[in-house]
Amino acid sequence: MDYIIEMNHITKEFPGIVANDDITLQLKKGEIHALLGENGAGKSTLMSVLFGLYQPEKGVIKVRGKEEKITGPLDANALGIGMVHQHFKLVENFTVLQNIVLGMETTKNGFLKMDNARKKVVELSEKYKLLVEPDALISDITVGMQQRAEILKMLYRNNEIMIFDEPTAVLTPQEIDELMLIMKDLVKEGKSILFITHKLNEIKAVADRCTVLRRGKYIGTVEVADTTPAEMSEMMVGRKVNLTVDKKPAKPGDVVLEVSGLSVESHKSGHTKKLVHDVSFKVRRGEIVCIAGIDGNGQSELIHAITGLADMSAGSVQINGQDVTKKSIRYKNTHGLSHIPEDRHKYGLILDYNLAYNLILQQYFEKDFQNNTFLKNDKIYEYADKLIDNFDIRSSEGAFTLTRSMSGGNQQKTIVARELSKSPDILLAVQPTRGLDVGAIEYIHRQLIHQRDEGAAILLISLELDEVMNLSDRILVMFEGGIVADLDPKKVTVQELGLYMAGAKKEGEQA
């Protein structure tokens, strides 16, 4: 059998952990091969070994049948291997075009020559239906477009072997469908794709074969067409997983969060634009209210305004009947508000702090954890160990682990543990399961429902329609900065919800 890539008996170790334990993976030319596993199973590590970011302790890599030593991404690129990382490697204040040519610039007499590059990028963009604006700044475009810029970067380098690391973790349902079509087109053109994911429906949609890893070990490779999602999830987690959410009917109590007439304006590039437009709603104890919508319709700005991460131009926010509009972020945090942010690296963690310190970021000033401005480390580590245990946070060195070195899913669990352990009155959960595997999603969903049943009010922002339908007691749909519908999940279909989200339907209209 001709394989374009063979990774034979790869072992990669880090202090205190064997991330890849004797793993063999074979990629055929022209196939989409999924790599499935829980958070921390070793998927990204294995792909980082192939891309030259890590050197394995044992094992060999063959590319097109020939043994190769890949000492870094430049070697990988020379062999035609490209990678789109889970957290994109783009320069925010450069344009799309500048990011694509970065490292492969053509210069003449010390000046950048961009004409040919632009022509090639536009041609590739059209050929693969990627439709990215080459002169847009990365900081101004959606996450889905940033990802397309990363794909163009690989195409520009003529990469034949493409590694996608959790490519759909940050995309809307519509963008995911588009990405699946792009991947199929790439394979038709003779590319070969390794696709890291833990979303079983995506594997069923595009992959030919699937290799499963669990806790750093190789479990097996299956033909996707002949394998059910339930069988794959059991291979991945090692037990049967409940893919639906069990919850009792909500018993809403007093209003905890009241948002009135909230607007947010942007003053970018000289003109004022309303990002959030006169939004009002209430969330009561004992209910999960979900704001559904396609990414970029004002959800992030709304949450930033409520939490205090950004200013609102009009409106007010009350928690438990108290006006907190002008209060500090710390005041809100110590008066009943918890927030699981959408960008865990930017707003959720300090990556160069260890796990214990990240778990007390909002409480280190309390008398339990400090005395006369000195931290009580023994108490901090004792508290961290309790949360690590309760929330099953996996890391190589426990509470002392540097947060940066942890898998995305375990970073997310850290934030969830910190925010829920404060027993909040109102929890803002923004895409709480983004990039998590089925076992971790099941766990976080149970935690949210437990919080609801304990009397917390929960405002959930989610782009995953299954999650919206499964968890929410009420659904508010946001479109172009306003709330266009207040729906009962028991009475609305996913298709209808999609129409509201796309602005094709307003409340009160008959479909």
C-alpha cells in the first residue's frame, strides 16, 4: 500500500507525561484521515511532531515512502506539509495578503514585490472558493475568514499534505459546512488531509478513515462509512457516552440579571456603527436562557458590555435588583457574576501562571488566600487540588503545571472550575464547550444544569445548535445587534431557529 505519510511507532514524552506512546498513523494519498481523541489524548502533539515542532524520542516518519528527519516547520514545508493550528498563527495588524506571504516574500532591491503574490492569492482564493479579502486586516475579519487565510497560506506554499488541528472549534454551523466543502475540493485536487477533531458528525461528513487515540495510546483505525458515531465515541472515551442531555423542567424564580436598553457603538475608522442595538431581557434563578445567533451579530459585544470588559453607549445592567452598570469588573465578580469567556487565552487565563494561580485569579485578595498582602500558598494549592479533583482537570504536574502547556480542553475545564466554584447568582457561559470532546461536553452540560437546579441564573451564548436546543429553557435570537425572537426550545425546530439566526424570519411571521 502506498502511503504519502507514515508515522511509525512514535513516542513523545514531556516531563511527567508520555503524550504519544508508540503511535502508528498512515495517511493515503488523496484521503481525508481523521484523528479522533479526547482533549489531552495526544492528537495535537502527534501532528506537531509531523510538522517538526517537536522531535520524537522514538519512531520514524516516512514521507512518500522515504524516511525523513523533520527538524522544524521549514523542513515540513519543504516536504509539502502544512498545518492550520487550533489557535491561529496570524499577525493581527498585518493584512491577509501579508500574512500569506510571510516567510516567502519576493523582494527586489530591498523592496517587497507583492503583485505576483496578490495575483496568485486571488486565483487560489477563487479556485477553492475561499473568497477572502486580501487587503483586510486580520484584526478586522471574522474567525472563519482568519481560518481561510491560514488555508490559503498552505495553498500558497503548494503544500500537498494538510494538517487541520481542530479546524471547526471556532466556526459557526454555516462556516463549518463551508469548510467541509472546501476540504472535499482540496482532496479532489489531489491534496491529502489529516483532520484532528472530536466532533463525530464532522468525521461522518467528510472523513474516509479515522484513527483513534486515548490517553496517548493508539486504539485503532476504522473505515468511517462502516462505523457508527456511538462506536467511535466509545473507542475515544473508553465507555459509553450519553449524547443527549437529561434535565428536569426549569422552575424559574426571581430575576437575577436584568439588561435594559443596552447599546454598544463602535467608532472604528471614523464612523459610528451600532454593534448592539437597544437590547433588553431578564434571566431568572433556575433557568438557562440561551442567546443563539451566527457569530458576529453582537453577542461578544453584548457580553463584554455586561461584564465590563467594554463600554456600553446606552442602557443599564442590574444584578439582584442592584444597578451595577458603572461598577468595576471586580465588584461584579464578587457580587454574584461569573463569566466563562469565549476566548480562553485572551480573557480566561494567564498562560504563564500555573494551574493553581489561575484557579484563584478572582479570589487571591480574600482573607482565605492572603494575609497582610502575602499569599498563603499552602491554602491556594490545597484549594486548587480540590478543584482539580472535583472537575477532573488533567495535567502533567497537577496544580504546579504551567497553564500554557495544558490541552485546550483542560484549560477550558480550569475556567469552568474557577467560575462555578464561586456558586454564582448569574453565570455568563460563552461557548463553554468550544473545542471540547464528547466526554468533556457531557460533563460541562451536567455542571451547567446542576448550577441551574441549585438556583443560579444562566445566560448561555452558543453557536452549536444542538447545545442551544439541548440546554436552554428559553432561546433569544440575536441578529445584527438586536434580539429578533424569544423562543421556546420545545416548540421550535432547528430549521426555524436557523432562519431566525440568518435574519430570514422575524418573530410573529408564519413560516
